[in-house]
Amino acid sequence: MASLYIITGPAGVGKSTVSKLIAESKKKSALIEGDEIYSFVKGGYISAWLDGNHLEVCWENIIDIIKNFLDKDYDVVFNYIVRSDKLEKLKENFSNVKIKFIVLMVDEATIVKRDKERPLDCQMGERSIKLLNEFNNENYDKKYILNTTNLSIEETIKEIEKDERFNLYR
């Protein structure tokens, strides 16, 4: 049976890197990056954090794509900003699937440092700190939070794979 990994956290915590490596470690897998799906829209594109955005259609596409790969027995590794309400939507749509849910977090100094290490056109600046604060205020069950401030990428992946606390069972 295929599994679904949902990896979230603010910009700069390593979602993309961790997700890519987990997907590559699987025999048959798909990597779905929410940012890429959101950027499908070209005409009328509005940043996701602004009014009038196209998040609703983005989430419909995300669910359909995940469903398609799971139906074909692919393990799916999905990363994006996943708020509590969207997590519930994912749980509803995939109640028959083994789900691992991980909220990657770091301290403020680390997120600022990592943001500055990104290519200039990918840096988020103050937005990365704002997102970090929003994630700190989100009502996630603490067991799903993995602080990676002092973990290497390899240690982070090992923790995700071995730790049963990240399993979401309905």
C-alpha cells in the first residue's frame, strides 16, 4: 500500500530538500511541490498570501494529483504550506492511506541564515520570519513538529522515517 508524506513548515526550513531526498529513496514515488502547482497559473497570477489568490483551485489540483499517484500505487511526498484546515481536508480525502505528517521548524536565527543562503531571486526576507511566527501560532499537535535547527538533512530524514509519532491514523 502506498504512503503519503505531508511535509510543511515556513519558507527556509528545508521542505523541498527533505521532500526530494525522501521521494528519491522510495522504489516508486512522486514528489509534489505545492509551490509548483500554485505557479501553474500565469494569466491573473496573484501571490498566495494576497487577497484574490487562486489557492482554492490550487488545492483542488493538489488533491487530484495526489489521488492519481496513490491510485497507481506510488508513494507520494507532498510539501507546501499546510494549515490545520487544509490538513483536515487532506485527511478526509485520504482516510484510507498511511499518512506521515511533519511540520519542519527552526529558530529565527536559522531561518534568517538559510534565507540569505538562497539565490537572490528566491530569498523571502521578512516574509520568512512572518511565516515562522505564523507556524509558531498555528494549532498543530506538538508531536508532529520536528525542530531541525541542529539537525543535518540526513538526520532529519532518518528521524522522519523512523519516528512513529509522525503517523496520522484515522
